[in-house]
Amino acid sequence: MNYLQKILTIEEACLWLETKTAQRWTLPRLIDAGLMPWFWIDYSPGWPELFGEPEKDVPLAFLPAARGYLAPLFNTLDLRRLAAGASDVIVSSTRTRDGREIFVETEWRFPLDELRFKAEDIELLASGFSADKGGVPASQGDRKPRLQPDGGDELTRLIWLVCYDAHDAGGSLKPIDVMARLKNLADSGQPPRPLIGSISNGIKFENADGDEKELSSDALRKRIEEWKKRCLKQ
């Protein structure tokens, strides 16, 4: 199995890597190795951010992405579910063609077998595979680990995770944008702990004592600055 088609299923990606590395591969291992999964979105006029604005005199067939869009699954929390062995896929956000992140109002769920991987990513992973790093891709072995807050509460750990996610995706770390990410998570069908919901100027969360608290944008600004001091200078 030397030839790779451009887009592969999970089974095809794992089988090809097994022939190249002589080791067993699974979806969680693909995610842990840093591979980005992709999924297909059928065309919908309700998503101009993805498919463009239909024009009165232009037939649908001539519009960009008239048939659909192969979208990246890059949200850290969505990927963590897959790495933990989730039985289906949840999409909280994705990216447009020009790299902008868009959030899904009601999270999308679909079967694992709808995920796809790109051949060039699989080949890059295989070429960088390094046995002397314990079976970890060389690029991953050289990457700086994500720091955790010293004795931080659940909310602090989640904020750091969101900041890392935004930074790695080239997104904004302004409090208003980080808060938008947190609000989106808080209002999702299954918000991560300790989030409870959103309010007009922030989010509601449960503290270590089980009490409901609120986090405003001003309080969030201080936590973002602490993350920058600790994590961007490592």
C-alpha cells in the first residue's frame, strides 16, 4: 500500500501507517500525534461564511464551494473527546477558507466514520516518525509541552486550554474573543466543567465548593495576562 489517495478514512490512514511504522495505529493515536481530522459539509445557503453569498444572476453551480466544503476539526475540546476514545464526533467550531474560526450555535454530531485525513499529513507523520523518541513523531517530540497552572482551579485550566487553542490557531487573545469562545462552550449541549452557562457580560461556573459564580470580561483579562506571562515566554 505505497500509493495514497488524497483523502483517507480512519481505517485507511491507520493501515497505511502500520505498514510504514510496524506499529498499531488508532484514531486516538492519530489525534495524539497531531493529525488534523476533516469532515464534509454539504452546501447550504444558510452558511455564507463557508460557501459565499449567492448572487441573483449567478447559477449555483458557478458559486465557490457549490457542492460542499471539507472543513477542519481543530477545536481542542473536540479533539480531546476523540483522543479519549469518543464514540462519535462533536463539532463546536471550524474554520472558513480564509482561516477565520466560526462557532456552531448547536453543536454538530456525526459518526466517526465520516472523519477524513489528508494524505500529505499522513505522509509527513510517517516521514518524521522517530523510533528513538519512544514511537513519537519527531515533530511532536520537539514541540514544547503545554503548561498547566500551578494549583489552578478547573476554570483556570479551561481558560489556559482555550488560550493555547486560540494561539496555536493564530486567533485573537483579546478578552472579548476568548470570552466568546468560553460562552460558546458554556452554551453548548454538554459544557465542559466547570461551566454552567453564559450571562450578558461573562459566564457562570461552579467553583470547587459547588457554588455558582460569575466571571466577567475584566476578571478574564487578568487570567489571560497571567497565561501570556507564563506560557508565551517558556
